Amino acid sequence: MDVLQAIVLGIVQGLTEFLPISSSAHLLIVPKLLNWPDPGAAFTAVIQLGTMLAVLLFFWRDIVRISWAWLRSLRDKELRDSLDARMGWYIILGTIPISVAGLLFADLIEGPARNLWLNASMLIVFGLILLVAEQWGSKRKQIEDLTLKDGLIIGAWQMLPLIPGASRSGSTLTGAMFLGYTREAAARYSFLLSIPAVVLSGIFEMRHVGDGGGPPLVPTIICTVVSFIVGYASIAWLLKWVAKHSTNIFVVYRVFAGSLLLTLLSLGVITA
């Protein structure tokens, strides 16, 4: 991987990590279309730390407030019913499903799940599920209405993006809207919920960086930095978009991209 490839993939990661269109699928598709080598699952996990740094910076006030309230609530029972203290528990407990599934299916995720036929199909299928959630969800609940049950259900939805093409942000956004949350509340909780899972995944895969079979060190660093810059802008844009618009634009894109990819695969233009 050279510097140009690292910059391009960093832009792709930054743009697609927070939009409900699957960053992992695009990091697999773009190299295929450009006839570049597959960067691999480890590379994908590590550069997500760049976009996760963007989340930490964008929501640092929320993160500090939630963390402090959660820590204080461990000693002070009167604080345990506060939204921030509860959010701390929801984020921690909501991360357990994807953590367990990620460890159990690590070999599948890094191997067979990276098949383009599967990725293209997931782009379409989960795009249509997002459409159903958009039409069916009441979109009345705010972040203040979040309960432990809802937090765990949304956390379970976060397991689905272990299959590239499903989209982590798309899945949690879909799950939250099915439960009746507004798009903005769903997106905000989705971002906060992603922090532990993505950080743990990235740190776990960092052991491969620079070794013979893992991603190269310098391009990985460049890509991570670029993904951070682009990712920060993507967060700000998405929160403004979902506050006033539906997610249908992402549904259309997913179905179009998935259909185009299936067509290219069927014609033999690219291989799975």
C-alpha cells in the first residue's frame, strides 16, 4: 500500500464510518474497483481508531459528563437514576453483545465474511430494513427516554455490522428508530455506543500492524489521520441532516451500490 492508497482509503473510512452505508464494505469494494490489494480486516479495524478519535473530540463534553456521573453513581445511590449515570451503564452493557460475537466469530469476520457477493447483498438488505424503520418508527422518543431494555436491544443490533455491508451506524440507527427514537437521538446514541466497541476492536487488531501479514505501519498511520479529519466533518454533517431529513437518501444509495456491485460481479468485471 502506498501513500495515495492510504489517503484515498482514509477519505473513504472517514466518509462512510458514520453514514449508514457501511465503511467496512466500502474499504473492501473501493480497492477491488481500483485493482488495489485488499487492505484486510485488521487494517479496517485499526484505522477506525481515527474516526473514533473524531467521535471522542466531537462528543468530549458528553463523554466527560457521562463518565463522571457514572463513576460518582457507584458510590452515591442518589445519582444512579440520573440520565448520565444510566447512559454510562447502557453504553457498557450495550457493548457486551458485539464484544462476545466479535471474539467468537473473529475467523469468519476476517475470512469468508469479506466476500463481495455477501457484502453487496447486505448493502441492499439492510438498506431496505432501514427504509422499513424510517417508515414504521414513531420517531417520538428522545435520548432522555432511553431505558436499559432499549439500550441492550440497540446493542444487540450493533452485532450485525460484523458482516461487512450491514453498517454499524446503520444497524444501530435502524434498531433505535424501530424502538421509536428520533433520528437525531438514534444517531447520537449510536455514536456514543460505538466508542468502546471500535476502540477495543482497533486495539485488539493493532498487534498485526507492521508484521509480515498485517497492514504496513506508515500507510496505516496516514490513513488513520485522514479518516479522523474527514470523520469529524461527517459527524457534524450527519447530525444536521437527520435533524431535518429522512434517511431515504442512504437507502437509495445502498440499494444502488449493492445492485451495481452484484451486476459487476455477475458480468465478471470484478471478482468476489
